[in-house]
Amino acid sequence: MFGKTRNFSIEAVWPIVISGGLLVLWEAAVRGLHIRSIILPPPSEIFLTMIERRDLLLTHLWPSLYLTVLGFWLSVVGGIAVAILVTYSTIMRKGFYPIIIVSQVIPKISIAPLFIVWFGTGTVSELLLAFLITFFPMTINSALGFQSIDEDIGLMARTFMGSDWQIFWKIRMPNALPYIFGGMKISITLAIIGVIVSEFVASQEGIGYLIKLAGGLLDTPLMMAAITVLSISGLALYGLIAYAERRAVYWQASSDISSSAGG
Amino acid sequence: MSTLPESKEKTHAEPSSPALRIKNVRKFYDDLEVIKNVSLDIAQNEFVSVLGPSGCGKSTLLMLITGLVNCSDGEISIMGEPVRGPRPEIGMVFQQPVLLPWRTVLDNVLFPIELLRLSRAKYVERAMELLAMAKIDDFAHHLPRQLSGGMRQRASICRALVHNPRVLLMDEPFSALDALTRDEMGVELLRIWQVNRKTVIFVTHSIREAAFLSDRVVVMGRRPATIIEEMTIDLPRPRQIGLTEDERFNQYVRGLRKAIEASHVR
């Protein structure tokens, strides 16, 4: 356990050193070349803006986060449900699943204006886009997880008189967990994109709206502060899922060879 | 060590009747005849190996005995009762250990107990005794990935025995192991079997393995599979690895090889 933590911190040093170096370079370049902050504000100014205008940023961050998380959960629940249907129903698997996969080629973002026509500007449109954009990776990953059961494991369970119900809960579900978490990690970043794009086109609040507003006012420091806040939030959400994954999928825990037995 | 609870004898058949009776069994997959008229009686607690080339239908025969696949013709009965589907009297060991990676070794061994909806608490002790007999009780609370291939297969043998089945089916259980581990596992299996007497049907394509383990070896020919030779291995038990040096053992091996070669010529 300690060994892993130490390795992790050593691994983390390099990206931190390099990004720190880039920030210093950025700061020096902006000051040295007298670049106007409307074109490119230095990191220090972005940081100051984040502190000075934290109330404004937070006011717009919450609705975005709220919709991101809600849309994400809808797609997790919906994606897993559809994946189970696809696993057990031949009609779903042979009829609908190909349609689901083919419809993936539609750039979901392009549907955003259509949603505004149908549902107006605001929460519903944003939620739907976040859901739509995340639903496919969730469904496809989960379906793969439920279906990629080792043939011998299924045979073993049947030999010991396992019922379909038992096989689902005791084999398919745990087998699907790593795949489901894989889908969740893709989906959470996509959900943010969905919400932000909706806010660009159809909202009076949210970080996406704030970014667009600041852009219109040529308030580049505020814009970049908003982008930074958004990135940090995205990173935090992703980290939360990665943490939950490590706890839930304990049997795949890294290259923990130290406690394994030889012979 | 030898205090494992034996299953309560509530047999409907007379004691002399075979534990397993395979009678005129045939199996077709579509038009392909896989098994052609196989009949075989196996006595209670007898260790029988089914020996034959790969793809000859040995595994299909096991599938028929589990009841997961139906015979096209003929009948299989266990303790006088015809097999119509999976039955709790059967334990099975596969070519691969097929342990569930998210369960500890102990929980893997108790998996059939859960599937059969038996009380876990009542079988934990038995599971631990089996693991001790297989010399992997120290790893009861480890995950399968922390075990070597041989240890995993031992765990899967414990799993097959945990619900105290009458019949133990083994489908080339040691073929995925290296040669040294394989010999060792054979000795271990006999030691466990000596304490947990079961009717064993052991499918293998290793002549020496079949001769070493069995009371009787049944040789199957190429597809469609029929029994082309039966040989009783009259060697004393308990058997140790030194037996493979014995001239009588090697006579059996030669005899079995001849039978297999004869089937190739035909």
C-alpha cells in the first residue's frame, strides 16, 4: 500500500514540474513581450480573477455541475438498463443494438439547436444533450461487460445448477463492473461538453454561458478563469469516479505482485 | 483430516447398482455423429478414466452426463435416476480453473453452495477442510490472481467437492499445467479422493495419467466416439509417483497405447 502511494507521488512529480515550468514560461513571455491581457492574460492574472470574482464564477458553476452530474447519472442508469435489455432480449440485440451503434455517427452536438426548438432554452435541453452524448459510451461499454462472460464460467455455473438470475447477479454484474466504470470515465467528460455546449446556445446561466458572455465583453481573464474552474471541476469528477473504480474493482488492483504466491 | 462429513446415504437403488449408467447413448450435432452407441457402467466410488485423442467426443460425453446437453438416443442415469438436467449429485472440474476473479479462494469454493441455495455457514468448515487437504488453506482469503496455476486448479477441485457430490467429472483438469505440476497434481488428487471417495470420471488424452489414476480405463476411438477398449488397472492403492517406474504400470501403459494405435489404423 505504502509502496504504491510512494510510486504514485514519484510519478506525479514530473507532470507537476513540467506544467509548473510552462506556467512560469507563459508568465514571463506575456510580461516580457508586453502582450495585452485581452489577447492572453498571464497565469497570475487568471488566478487573481478566480479569487476576486469567485462569487460570480461559483454562481455559474453550480448549475453546470448540477446538470452535468444529473445528465451523467441518467445515462449511467439508462445505459446499464438498455445494456441489460440488449443482453437478454434477442429483439433488442439484433434489432435495436445495430441502430444504437450506427446512430453514434451523428454528431450529438449538432442536435443542440433542435432541442431548443423542441424544449426551449434551459434545463431540459441541457439535460437531454448531456444525456444523449453520454448514453452511447455507457450503453456500449456496459453491454460489452454483461456479454463478455468467459464461456467456461457460464458452463461452470450451469453445472452447479445456477439460475439465470444467479448468473446475472453473481457473474454478469461483477464481470461488467470494470467495463461500466470505463464507460463512466468516458461519459463524465462528455457530459461536461454536452452541458457547456447547451449553455453556449441556450442558457442564461452556467459556466458555458459565462464563457460566452465574457467573450462578448472581451473579458479574456474572466473567460480563462471560467475555463480553469471548469477544468478543475472536470478533473475532480473524473478523480471521484477513478477512486470509486479502484474500490469497486478491487480484484484488478494494479500490478500488486508483492503479495502473490509463487510455485 | 479424515473427518469430512459423508453425504447421507438415501439411495433408491440397490447398493450393487452402478453409480452411473450410460446406456446405448448416441449424440448428433445436426448431421454430425459425435458419439456412437456408448454404454458404460461405473460402480460407486470407482475411478474411471476416459482416454482418447483430442476432439474425439470425450468432452461431449461429460456434457451429456452433466445434463446440460441432451442425448440424441439412449439414456444416462445416476443412482438409478435418469439425467434430465443439471443435478446436485455432480461436481465438475474443468480444463481451466474457471475461478471468479472477484471472489476469494474460499468464496470461490463455496460458490456451488450459494448456487444450490444451501446454508453457507454449514459448509464453511467443510470448505476449509478441503482447502487444508489441498494444502492451500493459507490462501483461503486470497484472490485467485495471487495463486499459481496449480493452486488455482486445486481450488477448483475443492469447489467441485464442496457440496459432497456423488459423481466427480473431470475434463482434462491438468492439461493446462506444466509437466511437473501435473504429476504432482495427480498424486494430490488421489490423496484427496482417498479421503473423499467419489465416483470419478476423468477425461484425459494422457495415457500415463489415465493408468496412474484409474481403477479402469476406457479408450475411445476417433469421432464418432465409441469405446474400443476397456482395461482394469489392477495396481495397489494408495499410489505414489514411484509407481510410474513399476514394470506392471508400464505394461498397462503399453497395452493402452497399443489399443489407441490400433484404433488409428482402422
